Amino acid sequence: MKNNRNSLRVTREYRTNPLSLQEGGYEVLVVFEDGLRLEYDNIHNPKAYVCRIRKDLIHGKVEEIYVDGKLLEEFQY
């Protein structure tokens, strides 16, 4: 992961879904209540990915989710 203060770009070697190794898909930014921002690329199913991330509460509640730079408003955080 590359760290830029509270932003981390999660690189491919830390990913477990084989689809994330395939080119294409979306960029997803998840902002947690503790201020951590995790950035992912090559996300082929953003809704499923976000549902999985929301189960991991290490960094607290998800505050905002962006897909390709646009705020995803359809999720209840």
C-alpha cells in the first residue's frame, strides 16, 4: 500500500479477488470515520466490493464512497 498521510492506495499485491488483477473496472475510494481513505482500482463490481469492505470495521464506519470520483449516494452508511 502506498501511504499519503491518511490516504492509502491499495496495490494489487494486497488484493485477494482475482478480478482485481484484470485490467478495467472502476476506481473506488472509501472514506472511514477515522479519516482513513482507501483507494482501489480495477474494481469490477463496486457494490459488492463496498459491501465486503463495510463488514471490516477496523477503521470504523464508512463515511463516504466514491466510484470513479463520483459520490455513491445509494448506500446507507
